[in-house]
Amino acid sequence: MIDKTIKETVIARLYTMPPNQKISIGSEGSFTRDEVIDHIEKENKIGKKFIEIELAFLRALKEGVFHEIISNKA
């Protein structure tokens, strides 16, 4: 079971995207924003994978990984 707060946070972030924008999830395929949200709510394989990807992204932001990359290219 996915933590409710994490699930809500990921879904809230998804709602900032245009509904018709496609999201590619590796070899699983491409999905619209609403399809990804549906998978997250069902807590199936694709939904769990997307949450895993999103959490890795948020951790990288927290650790300043993207800031380092941008600073090194400047």
C-alpha cells in the first residue's frame, strides 16, 4: 500500500501538467496525465513505478543534484 500523503502529493503535482501531455514510463508505454493518475489511484504496477520515479526526482531536487548540473554547465 502506498502512503496516502505521498500518493496525494504525486497526484497534485500531476494536476499541474496539461491533461493531454503524454508521460513515458520506460518500457510500459506512454500515458496521459489522467491515465497516470488512474494507475496511481489503483496502486497497480504502473502507478507504483511512477511514484517511484517521482520520489527519485524529488530526492534529487532536495539533494541539489540539478543545481549542481546547471552550475557546472554555466
